[in-house]
Amino acid sequence: MKAFSSCLALVAGALLAVWPSGPTQAQGTDSTATYKVTFKGTWTIAATPGGLPSSAHFTTLIGPTHSNQVTFWQVGGMASAGVENVAELGLTGTFKSEINASSQVGTTIEIGVGSGGTPQASANFQATKSTPLVTLLSMIAPSPDWFVGVSGLSLLDARNQWRSGFEVDLYPYDAGTEDGSGFSLSNPATVPQGTITSLRGTSPFSSQPMAKLIFARVGGD
């Protein structure tokens, strides 16, 4: 791993990008909804009581809307090569390829969240009743393989209706792919590869969230 790699995701700055991917996007008969999602960093001394690294930041937030027939990451599961690249380096290319290879995705969301521990950036995206779940992740940088995100978050309520608006706190996860206990890059690989685990309340993290996602429905059928 090269230390400069995690910075590549910052080139976009506040760049926001959303594009369709996968064949399910063409299902125009689905009931649809348009959402605005806002990433809000809350990485302060409360989240990491030992202090923040001088270059603390989150990398590009990336992920798709999808059906319940596919999972891109989950606690207790093994990180794919794409998830590993995001968690270790903030690089999204391989993860995008994994998303595009699935027939169960709708829209891909990508948000360049900016620098520092408390950035804020938003993007609009569309979801359908056949692809109502959202998976997103962003590297906690610099770090061995730590990230924040959500996996299979539903935009539908218990009545199968679109949720109007809600917030989700984001806590740290370890991808299980690289050793290291501090905010540093270029650590040895974890051999054999471990599973994705929660780091909430595990040093150097407190039990406080690192960020949050704010969803607001802004349009649709």
C-alpha cells in the first residue's frame, strides 16, 4: 500500500456524482422515489478520545441502491476486493466494478465528502420498489482498513411505503484485511483475512458516532 493512495479520493472535493448501473434501472413500471442523502462527519475528540490525526478525513462515499438478493458487505462477512480497496485506500474503482457486475442494483451513489473530520455533502438519487435498499461506505483516513457505512438499509417502512425522512448514525468498522491499531497506512495484510467487525467502543474509538447520513424524500410517484 502506498500512503498517498488514500488521498486520491479527495481530488473530487465536493464533487457529487450519481449514475444508473445495472439492468434493473430500466424497470420504469416500478414505483419510484427520489431522495437527498447528506453525509455529515462528526469525527471530533468525542469520537476518538486519544485525538485526531492531522490529516483526518473521510474518503468518497460510494455504494448502490439494490434488491435484497445481493449483499455488498456485512458484519461477520469477508470483505470483497472492492470493499478492501475502499477501506484501506479510499479507492472506488474495484467496488464500482463489483456494483456494475450485479443484476440486482439500481442507482450508484458517489459523493466526494471533502476534507477534515466534520465535512458535509449531499447528492440526490432515485430508488425503486425493486431496489429499495442502500449500501454505502467511506474510509476513515488515514487508517489500516477502517470505514463507516450502512449495509442493506431499507428506504421502505413496515407497510412497504417510502420513508419520508430519517437519520442514521455511522460507527467505525474494521474490514479485516490489514493489521494495525493506529491511524496509519502501509500496514501488513491480515493473514488469513479476517471478517468485518464493529469497532464501536474499541480503542481508539469511543461509543460516539463518527458521522451520520440524513435521508430526505424529495420526489417520486
